[in-house]
Amino acid sequence: MNLPSTTGAVETARSGTTGARFGVVLVRAIFAALVVHAAFVGLFLWLRIDVLAWFNLGSTALYAACLAVARRGPLARALLLVVAAGSVEVVAHAWLAVAHLGWESGFHYYMLVLAPVVFFNRRWRLPGKLAYVALVCAAYVGMHQWAQHYPPRAAVDASLLSALNYFNVMASFLLLGYLSHYYSKGAAAAFKQLKHLAGTDPLTGLLNRRRMQEIADQERARHARLGRSYALIITDIDDFKHFNDEYGHECGDRVLETIAGCARESLRAEDHLARWGGEELLALLPETGLAGAAAAAEKLRVAVAASHIDCGLTSLGVTLTAGVAVCGPHEAFANCIARADHALLQGKSRGKNCVVSVGE
């Protein structure tokens, strides 16, 4: 079994799923910012603060452009655009709103959303994230100090100012909750994908040995509790070394992929199928007797014998030998595997391309 390749596939997937996960958060963050700023256009037109209305109109256009880049362009380019343009926009908007409406309007709260968003991204190193947060914090403190010395430019009723403050507080909390929800949702999907890849053979797409062992332990416990038997089928490709030596490892891989496909079609949906060794496949058939397992193994043997593998200009035939064993409710899995393997060896000694069965 090719465990290094499986590990490499998982590592590759981990980086891919991390990028996809942050990509979901990025798109959601841009969309939320676009909706909020579009609403602010109407608010500031109603308040007759034209400079903020025009600013938010430009912000809406900016986030629409960022959304298009994030959906169509590479994640790294979208990230650079959003962090650079978005950070400048949020800080500038907060300063401009505080200058016209005062600190009590609460528009500075949106700057607090910048910190967790940048920490969602695992592509950046910690020093860069800390430096970014330090800059945002410095801008926030500076804005607060400035607001203490200069009165707001627009005269707004105190009750309206209080309403704006509460609205901005709630909007900030909703934005953080909204983004956290989609990040956790993406993280759950990524974990599920990684778990699948960690238990999958990268060449055949079947279960790998480790995952099959876990399933076998679960099935053995279940069958012991119910007092029922299950069956194992172990197969080995006849003269597989010849294919690799004569036609190359690429041809050998095609043989494995073809037989894996035949096995999927021959077995039931509830059966478990794994690449057990280099050219060995192992099938676990829940609640199956000897006759049913032998019939399934024979169906697989016939399907493989009828298949042809194209290796360059050559079309090759291939056969396999199978050993079948029925496992008692309280029998150790290792003991049952040994009996199935012994039946497989008997099949090899009888001339190959056959099925040999043993009971409990």
C-alpha cells in the first residue's frame, strides 16, 4: 500500500481546502460589505450629508469589483485587493463618518471587524497579521483622540445619533457572526473532505488499509452484538509483476484501476472495498454467508477476466484469484484475514484465476 502517496494527497488537499475555506469567507465578507454600504447611500442621502452618500456609492462600486475578482480570479489576487482596498475603505469611511457625525454615531465599530477577518486567512504569517492589526488599532485610537478635540460637522438630532450608534453596534455583531458562521461551515466541509482523503487510496479511489481496519473493527463489534457472521474476500492479480516488468508501472496502474472498477460494479453498495496491499483488494461483506460471498467473488473474477487493459498499442487480458472466508461473530479479524489469505494461496497453487472458499 502506498501510504506516502496518501499522505501527500492529504497535505495537498489541506492547502487546497484551507484556501477554499478562506475563499468562502472572503466572498461572504465582500458581499456583506457591499449590502451595508448600499444601505448607507440611502441613509446619508436622507440625512443630506452628500459627501458620505457619494463616498458610500464609491464604496459599493469598489466592493462590487472586489466581488467579481474574488469569484473569477485567483484567491491570492482577490485577497490582496480586498485587504488593501477594503482596509483603506473601512478606515476612511469610519474617519469621514466620525468627522461628520461624531464618535457617538458608532461608525468606528466596523474597524473592529477587520481584525478577525485577517486572522481567518492561514496564508499569512502571524507577524504580518499582528502588524496589520497594530496599524488598524493605531488608526482607531488616533481617530478617537481626534474626535475628542473636534466637534462633528453635521448637526444631527440626539435620538437619531443614538439610533445610528445602536444600529452600527448590531450591524458589527451581525457581520462577525455572519462571517464566523460561513467560516465554521467551510471548516466542517474541509474536515470532512480531509477525513475522506485520509482513508482513501489515491490510485484506485478505494479505501486504504488503515480505513478498512477501522471499518472492520466497527463491523466486527456490530456483528458480535447481533450474533451474526460476515464475509471477507481477498483478491490478488495473477502475474501482476509481469505487467509491471513487461509493460511498465503505468500499465500496472491501469490494471489496478480497471480491477477496482470491476470490484465496485460487482459488489453491493453496503459492502466495503479496500486496496489491502500492492495488488491485493479486500472486500468486507456485512451479514453475508459463504454461498453469497463466493458468488460475489466469482462475479468479480468473471468481470475481470472479460476486461481488457490498453497499454500503448497492446490490449491485455488479466485475471485474479480470490480467497473467501466467513467470519464468526466473535472471531478475531486477524484470524479471519489469515484464513481468507490461506484460501487465496490455495487458489494460486491450483492454477490461479479461481475462487477458493473456507467456512468458519
